[in-house]
Amino acid sequence: GEHGQYYTSSNVIGKFMFSGCTNLKNITLPKNIILIERDAFENCKSLIGIKIPDSVTSIGVRAFWDCEALESIWLGNGVTSIEAQVFAGCDALKIVHISDLTSWFKIMVSQIDF
């Protein structure tokens, strides 16, 4: 479908979990997720937006690689680490929503490519 609500007993969005889900446009992550692993959403060509809950502390390498339709991300206040090339190939990305600017300055960034 176009919009997914994802529920898991785990608190991790695993490696390649949604990789190549080309019809996925939006997704709501559960509030218990603490980690988005590498390549979790890579090549989701129709993904337009995602809200990352405050519980997420780390976003792995190329997590959103080549999500060419991704326009906006709501970044939770708990993120402390963003790995390399997280947004590489996200040519439509226009807005990163940050509700607490002081949280943004605490993030360890490793070669983010926009």
C-alpha cells in the first residue's frame, strides 16, 4: 500500500527491512524503535516522508539511500548518531523537521551526503 503502519516487538528497524519497497509512500514508525540499521529503507523510490520518533538514537549507513522522492523527514529529538551517506541520492529532500534545535547540535554526523 501507499501508507504503512509498522508494528514490531523488536526495537530495531533491521538491515534492508524495507529495501526496495517501491510502492511505499509514507510510514509511521512505532514509538519503541531505538535504531534504524543500515540500508533499512534504501531504494524506496516512492517514499515521500517519514517521521522518526524521539526514541530513535541512531540511523545507520545509507538508511535512506536512493529514496529519490523523499521530500521531508521529521527527525526525533533522541537521535545522537547519523552514519555516512544516510541521505545520498535523496535528490528531492527539501525539509528536515527538527523540533528541538539543541538536539540537532548533539548529533554525531559521519559524512552525510545530501
